[in-house]
Amino acid sequence: MKNLKTACLSIALSLLLSISSQAQNSVPFATKKGKLSEEQLKRWSHLDLLKDSIPGMSVDRVYEELIKNKVGKKVVVAVVDSGVDIEHEDLKSVVWTNKKEIAGNAIDDDKNGYVDDINGWNFLGNSALENLEMTRILKNPDDGSEVYKAAKADYEKMYQENLQGKQQVDFIFNANQTIKEFLKKDKYTLEEVKSIESTDATVNRSKQVMISVISQTGPSFNEDLNDYKDQVYNMLNYNLNKEFDGRKVLGDNPEDLSKKSYGNNVVFGPDKKGALHGTHVAGIIAQTRNNNLGGDGIANNVEIMAIRAVPDGDEYDKDIALSIRYAVDNGAKVINGSFGKSYSPHKQWVYDAIKYAESKDVLIVHAAGNDAKDIDVENNFPNDSDDKKTEFASNVITVGALNYEYGTTIMAPFSNYGKLNVDVYAPGMKIYATTPNNSYKYEQGTSMASPNVAGVAALIRSYFPNLKAKQVKYILMNSGIAIDSNVEVGGDPKDLRPFNQLSASGKIVNAYNAFKMAEKMSQKTKKKKVRG
């Protein structure tokens, strides 16, 4: 997706340029003294604001104080994303299985149009790379429309940014190579770089560059640089390349919604590495708790339905619309959507799918996006308000991202915001979760904030199954902790705004408060039903 993929790009670009150049619902700031320990950082989204001075969601308190001997109902959460490594050691026990389908018989047993869809569906087939939507728009003749003009302006700006990004990443890679050759080793530490003594100007310049890089990115700098290089090169070679057509591999017409039997049942895609984003999202929701592997999931009684529909590039409206319908028709009660884009030629297809989910009582949790922009003004698809003012559905909750530092920097510097179109905020900086091939990693973005909220939603739907999707949304928005202080917007210390003006609720999600409110609402709902 454009918003979430380019977020990392913009953050890294800023870094590279700098180198080369609940007793209460509202609490005052009480910044935690000292750095978080590694153990705290890995689990910070589970911690408690009042107890730990860390803006987590109080998930541990739910398990320690509220759930106890309660028995929940299994809840299916659909992860519409880049794919999920369903064989991961910390996820394989929570993967959804389609009991209406017989594995491996090459027959559509449940007659839903998808053959052998045992754990979900892969709407992308063997394709992985795609254009951005603005690139696709520019492939068509100039029709003089405002959409075409806007797409052209955005395209030209992004193309130039990525050309600059390529120059920066090539510069750093050259510096990295110079240090490797000087030290005669492929892997080195910050201390080894600092100890370099040379009269060679190139070596000394490379030394300063790599000291800055390692100081800001940490010991994983080699991996981070490779990831960033892939992003920049993929952007230029594929996402912004008007000559590239990723859909050819799939052989499907994205303009025809009536044809839905395409793709395959390999839900992690042609290469598990490409399923990193979706695997991380799934882990945030459901990685097994207290098993001494990686991190802990938010929800303890869920199954993950894997739906692959988000490529490296922008997702197609057709794939998203069909993914939502697939999830609904196969029993999902919560859908997580950590994707989005600025242009949506067939937005009505997605709107209709959202309304369909609403009619079947399915909650959709969506990432707000990572461009540090006001989505009350600028486009961000999909959404639940075509005019950015009036919601057409009651089952979508849009999530902004929090930093783990409680204070003026509590809002993640990349997070989109909007008094009308962002509903709540949740942890999104440095979230530790599953990645392909039994690995674990920190990732950040509203992509991570969204599944944190989806996990809380699943927890509520598990223990209070009589509550409707719109009630769960109400609970998530109204049980959170309000922040009545000014915070930095876009990571700019000079841009301070009231936090309560950056979302509809003005709150950060709190699982403990949500669980207690859900319990009361559930009891009232049961009493009304008995009276009725």
C-alpha cells in the first residue's frame, strides 16, 4: 500500500538526509524516567499507563484481574494483508481452518468459488509487486479531470523524492562498502568504526557516515539498509514504473468485479519473505501468550484467517472488496486492514463490501496511514465516509499510532490524524511480533496500531459475544484514556496541538476499561433481551 509502505520510506529518507546534510479517564503527562528495558519494549503495548507511565493498552491487567476463570468464545479475525506465514511456530496453533473444505482434493467443496481454501485465500496469486494507484491512473489518457491532475502532481513529487532517496541510499551503501573493505570484514560494530584511524579522506568520510547510521538505526543497520534499498529500488522499478504491469502474472482483469475465481490458496504467497507485513500483523493480534516465544498476542481465543490482497505497491479495489466479502462469508467477526492509498477508482466496490460486512455484524479495524497528514482534508482509502464528514457505516474504526514515550511525543511522528476520520490511537511504534520463518522483529506504523485494536476488539467479542460490532466500536472509542495535553504532530516540536483534536474520541485505546465497559453493556443487553 502507498501510505504504509512509503511511511518507512519517508522516515528513512529524513534520516538519510540528516546524515548527508484508570481511576480516571483523563491523565496529566507523567513521563517515564529512564529508557524502557528490552523486556518492557517488547511488551509495551500490553503495559498500563498509570502503573508504568507507558501508554500501553493495559492488556496484562485484563488477564490478571478481569478474565480469570471466564471462558470465551472462539473469534475469527481476518487479516487482509500481504500474506501470513501460517507455519510460524508462534502462529500455527491459531490459524483458521475452513471445515467445509477438504484439503488437497482440488475441489471447491463448499462451492464458494475458491478451491481448497483451507486457511483463507490469496487474491494475488504469484504476483508480489505492483504499481501505485497514481501510476495506474497515469497509464490512461489525460482526461483533464481533477483526479488525473492530482495523480500527476503526486506522481512527479514522489518520483523526484525517490530519485533523491536512491542517491542517498547508494551513497550510504558505498560508505558501508568502504568500511567493510578497510576492516576486511562484512559485519562490524559501532565501536570498530569509531576506532578507525586513516589518512584516507574517503575512509574518514565513510567513517562519519556509518557512525551516524549505526547510532540512529542500531546493530541491525545492515538489514535495515538492505530493506530501505529494496523499498527505494522497488518504488522506482515497479511502483512508479508506468511500463510495469504486475497484474499480468495473475491473469485477472481488475476492472471486472464479477470474476472472482482467481488467485490460489497459498496464503503466504510465492515467497514467505513477502509475507513479513501480514505475519507481523497477525502476530500482534494472536501470537501465543506466555509460551516463551517472541512476544504475546493481544487476544487469547482467536483464529487468524489469512487473506492475501496487499502487494508491494497499491492494492486493487477489486481484491479488497472481495477480501472483505470472503472474510464475512466465512465467519470472521473482526477484519483487520493495515493498508490504504490516496486514490481509489472503484471505491464504491469497497464501500458496498463494508456495508455488507455491517449487515452481517462484522467489525472492520483500519489503519489511518503513515503520511503525517490530516485525513479530514486529504484522501485516505478505504474509509467509511465518502465526503469525509458523514459516516455511511457503523462498523469501521480507524486507528492512529502512538509512540511508547508518554509526553509531548506520544503521537507517532508518521501517524495520520483527523478530528472526524481518525477514531482512536493505539501503540504503533516499535512493536515486537512474528515475522516469516520463525523469526521476530520490531516494526512500526499505523499498520501495527490497527491490529492492536483488532486484538482488543476480538477479546471483547470473545467474552461478550452478544455485543454487536457497532457496540464494540462504541466501547473502544469511549472507554479509552483521554489525553488533555498538547502533543507534537508529524514529529515537529514546533507543531504542538491538543491531542483531543486529532481524533474523534481524543482517546487512546485501553483494553482494561473496554473490558469493564463491555461487561456492563453486555449485562444490560441481556436484560433488555429478557424483558423483550
